[in-house]
Amino acid sequence: MKIHSIIVTSLLTMNALTGFAQHHQHEHQKTDTINTGHHEMIKHDSSMRHMPPMSHAFSLNLPMNRNGSGTAWLPDAVPIYGAMIHSRKWMYMLHWNIAPRYTIQNIGKENVRRGKAFSAPNWLMFMGQRKLGEKGLLRFNTMLSADRITESGAGYPLLFQTGESWQGRPLVDSQHPHDLFSELSIGYTYAFSKKSDLSFYLAYPGEPALGSVAFMHRPSALANPDAPLSHHWNDGTHITFGVATIGYRFNNLKFEASSFTGREPDENRYNFDKPRFDSYSGRISYNPTSNWSFQVSQGWIKSPELLHADEDVTRTTASAIYAKNFGKEKFLTITTLWGINQQKESKSENAVLIEASLRHQKLALYTRYEWTQKSVKELDLNEIDFSTNTLFPINAFTLGFNYDLFSFKKIRFASGSQFTLYYADKRLNELYGKNPVSGQVFLRIYPSLMKMNI
């Protein structure tokens, strides 16, 4: 039944994307694209001659390459995989990523924590923007995910992964599915000058100014179907039911503050959770050159976990993202990040991630290393056997690849595989075995590269 759901969902999505791409191709017959520097300049026909080039979603004076998730920044040198449509006043962008796959967690071991499943992590994002007067910019963003259909309520198996719940139990060794409506947001930016902007962001759901760009939108992570084990140490608030953010940019420095709902999404992935606006965060972002993007942020999160409603979390993060273009579809992107979760009367839990992706035309090679501290509660262990404040360091190293097989109407189809080697605290050997290994094979369906000269 799950395989049938995956196939049906993938076919329906591809059918919709094909229709969109055909419309996109028709629009391109009206326009020629010329790339200059970081900005895409559009040479229009007589009916579209006065339409401005597409800019960053929150600034008329920044390149759209800097768009991350929510209001976060990427380096200007990142590649953009997507499809664009222009109308007389609006400019639209469509992104997606679908990965039908078979995964085995803890290969070759019995009587330990393990798992295997067919699944298809997926998301689709559609955004639009237009100028309001000479200095105003209006934008909207929608992000959808059919995870609940393709991965069941408990998500997909992933050793040592934690966060959220299913049927009243904490999810352990499983990545939770994302909500059908992962972002519905609007934003407005007013440009005081080319170097100075004031922006506003409202979302239900959406992403506050906390953490780096969410993993599914980081170029260094796009080719990897798995969520990081440190997801809830960095970007776990990327689906929040109720967000309000104000940001001020001066040149390549941006200051942001958010009020948002601390509670993570509930087990019903199709509904809209209650907005609470009981948490807040702040973030500073800095892009010194076109190749680098830095951020530091801190959030005070009220009662994030439903099963531990009396516990609040203070989350602090810092990250650096690097991007370099070496030629025609030859890119290197690297992300390093650190996150820490702090709770009263508990030890602070740290996480470190380093991931990289090297794209050479049809081939994408990628890797990820993580060191994460997981608690007794996170791993759902018996507190009689361990001290309440015991932390277990977990190391995970992933190596994988994608290779493009063919494309159809601006939609690419790639095959890939990856393996992950774990090295965890030896006290967990009885539960997981020594140095477990996981692997998977998958297809990847995603949009073609937009022609941007960086």
C-alpha cells in the first residue's frame, strides 16, 4: 500500500510539474534571458518591456540567489534549480524535490534497533513577488509536502534521529513527516536606499529568524534525502504555526527579530495548529562576499515538545555557508553549523554538522558529518538504567552521489545511493550494535538549473 501511495504521489506531482514546465516553456518563447553579474536581466517583448528583473524575495537591491528558507540568507554564488514564470506585474518561481527510495537502517544486524522501508521525502515550493511603487516589494510563499502520504505517520527510519511524536510516543530512530502546509507566508519590504531595507514577514505556518537555512533548501544538502540528526538543534522551527518577523538590512548585514509559536507541529499533518506567539528569537546575518554567508541566532522556545509540555528550550546556533562556481554547472557548496539546546536542570546538548556537495554537470557527490549529543529522554531509554542527565555522543558520516539520467520538460530525473556509518557511545552498543551502517538507493526528481552567471 505504501509503495502504491509513493508511485501515485510521484506520478501526480510529475504530471503537475510537466504542465507547469510546458507553460514555463511557452513563456520563454516570449522572452530571452540574459545574465549579467548576480542579477538576471530580462529582455522582454513589447507587452513586458517595463517589467523589472526578479530580485531577492526581501530586497529589490539583492540578487535572488541569496534567497534561503523563510527570511534566511544564502551566498550569492549558490546555484538555483527551479522554474520561473513572468506575468505583466508578477514574477513566480517553482522549486521541488522528490526522492522515491528504499532505505535499510542497521544493515546485517538482528535483535537491535533497525528499520527498512520504501518512502519518498518530498516538498514543493511556489513563490511570487511584485513591486509596489518604486520602493516597495510584495511577496508570498507556499510550501507543501506529501510526506504523510508517502512515509506514514511515523515518518521514515533513520537511526538515532529524534523529535516530535506519533500515537503518543516520542519518535526515535525515525524522521517525522512534514506537514502538508509547511509554509504559507506573505512579506513586504520597503527600500530606503540601495543599501537599506526594512522588511516584514507573516506566516501561518512559516519559519522564524532562528538557525541556518533549513536543510531542504541548503544547496549542500539538496542531493541527500535524509534529514540531519541535528535538525532539532538548528532548523527544527522551520514549520511553525504562527510567525511574525521584522528585519532591517544595511548593505550586507541584516538584523531580525521574531515572535512565534514554540510548540512543534502535532501528529495531524493536514490541519492548522493553534497559533500561540509565546516564543521569540533574534538573528544576525552577514554576507561579506558573494561566496560566503554567516549567521548567529538565539531563540527562547516555549514548550516545543507535546510530550514534555512543561519544558522550555533556549536554542543558540551559528553557521557558515560557502559556495563557489567553477564553470558550467560545476559548483562546490559547504555548510558548517553548531547548535545547542539548553533546558533548566539539564545538561546542554550540542550538535555540530559539516556537509558538502560537489556538482560536476550530471554528477553530484555529497558528504555529511555530524556529532550530536542525545539525552536519555531523546533516545527514549529507561531512566532506571541511566542517570537523567546522561548524554550520548553520536557520530554519523554519510557519503553519497546522484547522477542525472535524463530530463523531460525542464524536469530532471537522477539515480543515487548513499551509505552512513555511525559511531556512538559504547553504552548504546546493546541497542544498536557496534558501528551500525545504513544504506539506500533512490531516484531524485527535481528542476533544471536556471542559467545564472555568478
